[in-house]
Amino acid sequence: MELKLTRPICFFDLETTGTNVAKDRIVEISILKIFPNGNKESKTWLVNPGVPIPPEVVAVHGISDERVANEPSFKVLSKEVYAMIKDCDLGGFNSDRFDIPLLAEELLRADIDFDMKNTVAIDVQTIFHKMEKRTLGAAYKFYCDKDLTDAHSAEADTNATYEVLLSQLDRYPELENNVKKLAEFSTHKKFVDFAGFIAMDEDEEVIFAFGKHKGKKVNEVLDNEPGYFGWMLNADFPLYTKKVLTQIKLSRLNNKL
């Protein structure tokens, strides 16, 4: 089965210095771009993160400080990466909760105004967990009957993720071969930011999804506790979360004028 597309979709995977979206950096990124006519384009970059890669992380993906010492920084690569994913939908494995948020942080640090307003994202891991509850290696074996021999290589994981999605479409007739529907199915909750600090409630109202104001409407909190906005901007939240919160505040101010 082929994926039905109305515009390109980019499957991608990141290898990083760790799992903290706000602080960690990319050391490898691989993108597989699928066009509506079935054509494919792929690119993999090694990235110098500008910070030491912890030994326990090197043990997972095998990318050491020495290996990336002469590679470009993400800021140098950012325009090329963004040009490849611009105006495309996105796909990945655990991408909604990790890869997309971290990629957004790196792009914003590089002064590229990355946004997901007109983009949908398919998280193949979520589909897999809802259907079978396994890992990427197990998913590849289960759906494609292949061993993922080069796991934690961004390129191998990216290609495996795309193959798994195609096999999922073949296996589950109830899955609609439509990028928007697959994105909806593979989403855990409806978040406004990537990291899950700001969400939408059942009435499509924007609410905080953490802390003392969890479940409260953002606009009401900003009106009743103006200092909360400044605290979030100065605290250790992801850049994209701060960007979304600022947009909400500015929209609120404009509506009052």
C-alpha cells in the first residue's frame, strides 16, 4: 500500500545529546521526504551540538564528540533542514513528544520561525502502541518481518518508521489512508505547544496542562495573575512554549483594543 498524499510528508528521526527538549541538542538528523507522486528524497546530517555528548548517550547511538568535531552546527544547517520540511506534513516515531519539540527548539535558536499551524504530524509510535504496544524494533519485526539491525542510527530508524506506517495501513483496514486522519489518530492529546504545557479542552478553550493552574483557561490566568506570564518567559520552558504563550497574550491584548 502507498500513502495517499495531497502534499509532501517528511518522516524524520533525531539522535541527540539527551532527552531534555529545552536543553539538549541534535547530533544527527535524517529526513525522508515523500511526494504525492510517490517520489522520495532523503538526507542525513551529522551535527556538532556545541556541547559534550554524555558517555551514556554515546553508548546508545554511537555518536561521539570526536565523530562530530568537524561537522557543522545546527544553526549552519538550519536553513537547509527547514527548506526540506517547509510546507510539508511530518511523521516520526515518538515524534509528537520528542523529535518535533526538540527540532522546533533548534530551529527557533537558529532564528527560524518554525510553526505547526498548517502542518499535521503522524506519530507512528502512537498508532503502534494503540494497536500492539511495542518498541520500534519490535514494530519493524512485527509489521515488516525484518530485524532493525542498525537501531539508533537516525537513517535506519527513519526508513524503518516509514515502512512500519505502510505496513500498518495494510494490516488495519480501519486506519484511513489520509495524513490528517492518521495524525489525529496518532495524537495523544490536543496540545497547543509541542511539549504539552498548553492544551485545548473539550470546548476548544486554551488551558494550562501543568502546575498549579492545570486545567484553567490561559486567558483567565493571565488576567488574574499577570506575573505568571513573566515567570514562564523567564523560567526553563521550551522556546516554542514561550512563543505560543506570547502569541496568546498578544492576541488577547489586540482583542481588547
